[in-house]
Amino acid sequence: MYVARGWQGHATGRYLRVFRSDGLYKDLQRGRKRGVLLGDSAYRLEQFLLKPYLGDGRTEAQVRFTEALKKGRVCVERAFGAQKRQFLALHTELQSVLAAT
């Protein structure tokens, strides 16, 4: 699950553009930050982004890797779901009114 601040609303359909324009992507791509992200098949393969092997003809090792990757992503998705249940404000656009002084 990818979370980017500064983008309003749900990013379905545009999340790849959002991801590629984010500072984290750029830092990982340029080697300024180290780490590995778990992605799904929609993402482009990058040195820092793991995505599943798809299709027929996968080796046993590729099948095991894909299953482990899916389990890791499910764990992260459940953690975000728990946070959304805990903090209902995460379901809607945050609104604030600033008082003029």
C-alpha cells in the first residue's frame, strides 16, 4: 500500500503517476535512500520494488516468492485497515477552518 501526502482523495487509476512524482520514489531511484518496497503487478519493476511473478511456467522458487510477497502485502494492508478503523477521519477528506487573526 502506498500513501502519498499532498494528493487529495483516493488515487485509484492515477497511483502510478502519484508514486513516480513522489520524493520517496525519486530518492530510491537515485540511491539517496535505501530500502525495498512491496508492489503489485501494476508497478514497473525497479531495483527497489519487489513485484510478483505472473503467468504460467513459473518455477517453484518464483511461486514461493510470489506467495511470500502477497503475505507481506496483506499484512501491511491489514495494518492500514486497522488504522482506518481506529481513526475514522482517514476515511474522508480532512477539513480545517483557520481563524483569521
